[in-house]
Amino acid sequence: MWMETLKAYIQNQSQWMIHADADGRGYFLREEQESFIRKKQMYTDRNAFIVNNQTNGSVLRTTESEDKVQVDYLVHYSFLIKHGFDFYVEEISQERRATFQDGDMKSDEPVNVEGNYRELPKIERENESIAPTKGGYDRLAAVRYAERWWNTFNPAYKSFENDCTNYISQSLHAGGIPMTSQSIKSKGWWMRNNSWSYSWSVANAMRWYLSGSKSSLQAQEKSAAHLLLPGDVICYDFDGDGHYQHTTIVVAKDPSGEPLVNAHTTNSRMRYWGYEDSTAYTKRIQYKFFHIL
């Protein structure tokens, strides 16, 4: 019984996303509905439209107790976006957990919530400037890596429950930026021997590191998103309280010159950089735009 309910729930979401005259009531649980409405408005404001949407789900595991069933499932959205005369595909893949009682859905939420990571370690930057590596930063290689691993984990690295910054660090490293030689978590930018620096794996630490590092990983802060290039980084403070909780990498520009980004935690590909469609979004959101040098 719960399987049919879950299928109908996902199918209704898929249909609603491409029918602008529907308000979505009854298609989403409370926490999600506002984020989907913001997503549709975000496309309208950009003069972009979802012309097709494919949504697939697969059950990962179930747990039953008395009259309740907990279902962990994976849902994958593919949106065909028309923007002006151009088309592109945005994808989002997310592990979710739904609970059912007597066949009725009582709750549905992401297993890993965007903006939920609050570790705020103190870190140090290198004081001495390090000469750039020969050949510089290979943006194409960084984007290729971000595209290859956007919806899975590279077994060569440790993965995290909140994996957004780890994934960005891997992409930057794939672009030819060498790790620092430090072995203290509060210093440098590195991952080795099943250990890692805070700046490698924690969003707020990476934001602070990028704003003044003189190591092999250096960046220049820009005033607006459209000034970024593929291979650059955006940091997100959803609450506007000065603590950054999420990191993305620019992989393309839309026809208006605005960045499209890839990310982990909620695995996303070619997603509009503003993240108005995130459940973590608030009107107090702050961004940092970093051009990698």
C-alpha cells in the first residue's frame, strides 16, 4: 500500500513541475512545498521554463515497526530547461526518508539536509606566499571532475555525510592545485592517510581559507556571481549569520551569463547558483564568490 502512495507522490511532483497553473497543494509535504514554488518563480524571473521533467525513484531500504513503515529511497529529477533559444538539463539526486502509517504518508524529508552542517573550527592560513604551480589552474579538468563525480563518490577519497566541501576540494585538486604539506587539521588544505584539513572538508573553513590564503590554493573575491568562470567557487550562508554552510563549483554559464553549479549533499548538476529552491534558503542568505587564481 505504501509503495503505491510513494509512487503517486513522486509522479504528482513531476507533473506539477511542468504545469504552471497548478499550485502544488497536496503534491508536497509542508517543508518542501515552498522550496518548489520558489524554484518555479526562479525560472520565471530568469525567463526560463521547464519544458520536460523526468523523475525516477528507487527504494533503498525499509524498516517496519508495529503499524509504521520507514522507507529510505533515492529520487532523481531531470529538468529540461529552455532559456531563450538555448536548452540545458538540470539534475538533482537526493536520498530521502518517508514514513507511512496505515498506507498514508506522514513525513518525507532529505536524509542529509542542505545547510545543516554547523561545525565551525578555527583554522590558520599560511603566512608565506607559495609560487603558482607550472601550468596554472586547469579549469576544464576541474569541471570534468565535477561532472564525472556529481552523483557519486570517488573511492580514492573519504566521503562524508555532508560532502559538499570535500567534493569541491577534490574538483579543485583535479584542476591541478596541489595540496599543502601540512598535517595539522587547522592548517593548510589537504587530505591524506585517512585524515584531512578543516579547509578541505568544512564549508565555513573553506570560505575563510579562500578569503586570504597565500598557499597553492588562492582566490580573489568577486562582487557578483556573473563575474565568475567555470571552475570557480561559491560559498553559502543560508541564515545570514556569518557562518557558511555550503559550497558549490561553477560548471557552466546560462544564456544570461549567470553561473550553473554542481554540488554534493543534495547531489546537483547544472543548478542555478542562487539556490532559492533549497529548503535551507532564507531571505537573509549571503554568498561569497571566489575566482580561483
